[in-house]
Amino acid sequence: MRIIIILIFLNCIISFSNAQKRDAVWCFGDSAMINFSDTSNIITNTSIVKSRGSSASICDSTGSLLFYTGYDNDVYSIGGPPFKNGEIIDKLHNLMQNGDSIVMQLWYHEAVIVDDPSTLNQYYVFSIGVTFSGQQGLFYSIVNMNANGGLGAVTQKNIQLQNFEMVDCLTAIKHGNGRDWWVIFRRWNDSPPAPNNEFYSYLISPIGISNYSVQNVGAIQSTGFGNISFNVSGNKMVFVNYKGLLELYDFDRCSGVISNPETIYSENTQPPWPQRWSAESSPSGNLLYVTHVAAFSPDSCYLVQYNLTASNIAASADTIWRTPFMLNMGQLKLAPDGKIYLSNNYYGGYPYNDTTYNMYNMNLSVINLPDSLGMACSLQPYSFYLGGKRTYFGLPNNPDYDLSALAGSPCDSLTAMEEISGIQNPNLFVYYNHGWQTAFINAEKLKG
């Protein structure tokens, strides 16, 4: 009977672990929504996002949507302010209480959501102002999901942490302890131009937002368009930008230190620029996919695969797909089903008019086998139908909410937290760590 109880306990723990689905719902583009909660039956639905680029969303551990970011109905102005203001939208697709007028400017990687390690059901929404005096820099707002009958409310809004022009590359990654977060961004100086190699970061922990640091690492960059991405393990980081820079780094999730830069391509000093737009690693971390907008000629876009295990990574470049320039390739994102999805913007349009519906903007392209070399990766262009909704350049800027802790690492600081007494028989020992939501199992001399 004791063994049966242990097995039931283990089954519960394993089921809970498999239920971590906080990136399960994507809201993006023109009212698009994808639900990956059941990867054997992926479904589409409707959001109220109207965004050429940035969006962010988060679910609970079962894959049920909590909230996401969107934009208000202000008229978009390509020549300058006012851009659209950001909004925080609840799970019923209505404006969250006090969720209006969030600092955003309709760029591409300008918002990210992380949970507050100090308070259950509380979240930070970080956002950046890329340009415009008075609305530039790093900001955060706080969402309390216990408020307003469980629909949530914004309890603090647009608290400014930095006041300088930002590179459009805001991101976050779990600390090595599996609880805290690193929020990472870059500075951009446009007026006057001041190229730099600076990376900025904050630590988000139970004591709040702290440990602000600046690291000078790698090649100089000089544009406001960029993208930071991590591999599945979180120990490798990639930066690409509009002027063609492609650079790899090591990342220490315990200290937040970025090191060992490897420049695959430097920035072009003169146009035409290769416009490297987005980068995403395969699940194994061995292959890297990069989108190039008008990369090698004035009228083309490219999806290129790089072999990160090759002695010469640049020489391993393999063009998987080429499109006309006006069928722009946008964001790449690894999904919960293990496939990489690619957004495409039709003829550079934003916003689309009411009659612009076609196969190019009503579907995502899918890399079905992203760990396979060359054409064996099984790219299927325009193969994932969005249920009548449309896409632009962007996909949700969601971090890996459920990236596990680094067991046995120098920052293994939670293993002794809230341990309960072991459930045991002479051969099997089980300890459940509440901080990690993980079962530790030791066994010996088992038979059968």
C-alpha cells in the first residue's frame, strides 16, 4: 500500500510538472490568437490585438490565458508621435482595470511580462520607449490578478527606471535559481549618434527590482532595431540588428554575466544593410534560424539556417527560403509543440485595409523539424491558418516562463526551501521541494 501511495504521489508531481504551459496562448497581429495548451489539437481564436509587432501574453500553469498586451485605437503616425499607446487586456479580451495608456510605441520587442517572485498572482509588465522625448527609456507596470474578481487590475503604471533611447530588443530570462528573473535591454543613441556595445540588466527577485548593471560586451552596434534571443537551456544568447550584426554569447543565468562574444557578421557601415530581423535556436541549440529582410538584394527576403556546431558558422549558412521583398519575413518563435513559427508581413502594410486578406497574411509559416539540417527541417510556407485573422511582423515577445532551475549550480539557492519530510520505504525515498515544484527521488535494490 505504501508503494501505491508513493506512485500516486509521483504521478501527481509529474502531471503538475507537465502542466507548466504559461506560454500556451499567443495573441498578436490583427486579432490573431493561437492556443497551444493541447499540442495535439492546436486551435485558433480571436484576440483584440492590433499590432504590427510587439505583443506579450501569459497563462497560468494549466495553459489558461491570464492577460496580454495590446494597443488603443489612436491613429498610427509614421512621421512621429502620437504612436499607439499600449494597453493591458484581460482574459475576457476587455481592457483591464487601469490598463490603459501603457508606454509603448508600436515597435517589435518593446514589452515583456514576468511574474513577481515575492507575491503570488502578481506580475510585472516591462515596456520600453524606443524614441520620443518624455516617453523613452524603461518602464514597468504591476498587474494584480487577485483584483477585480480575478480579472486583474493594474495597480502601478509606467514607473520609469531609465530615461534614454532604447534598442527595440527588450527580453527576460529566468535566473538560475528557477524563481527570479533577469530583464535585459540595450541603449541606443540616435541624437547625437553614439554607437556602443552596452547591455543593461535588472534582477527581479522577492526584494523587488535591483542589481542594475551595465556590461560592455562584443561588437559595436548603432541602430534602434534589434532582437535578443536565448536557446532552450538559457546559456547561449544571440543578438541581431537592422544593420546586419549577428553575434553569439555565453550567458550565466546565476550572475547575469554575458561573455565570450563571437561575431558571425559585423554591422554594415553603409546601406544597403542586411536587416537581420529575428533569430531563434532549434530545441537542441545546435541550429540557428535568422530572417533577413532585403538581405542580399533590394528585392528579396531570406530565411537562413546556421549550424552552431560548425568550425566556421558563417560558412554553414544555408538559405532555406527566399521571398520577394514585399512579402517581408518577420519574427521567428519556438512554440510549445517544438516547431518554429514565422510571421510574414504582406507588402509592408500597417494597418491593413479591410479588404487585404490573402494567403500571405492569414497564415504563419512553420519549420516542422527545426533540429534537422538544410531542407530536411521541413519548412512549410504559409501553412498554419489563423482562422481568418491576419499577421504582421511580430509574434509574442514571451520569455520561457517555465525554464527550470540549474540544479547543483552556484545559484542553487532554493533547494533547501520548504522541504517536507520524506515519504519512504526501505528502498525508495521521495522528497518534494515546494520552491522548485520538483520531486527528488533516490532508490536502491528495486526489483521487477
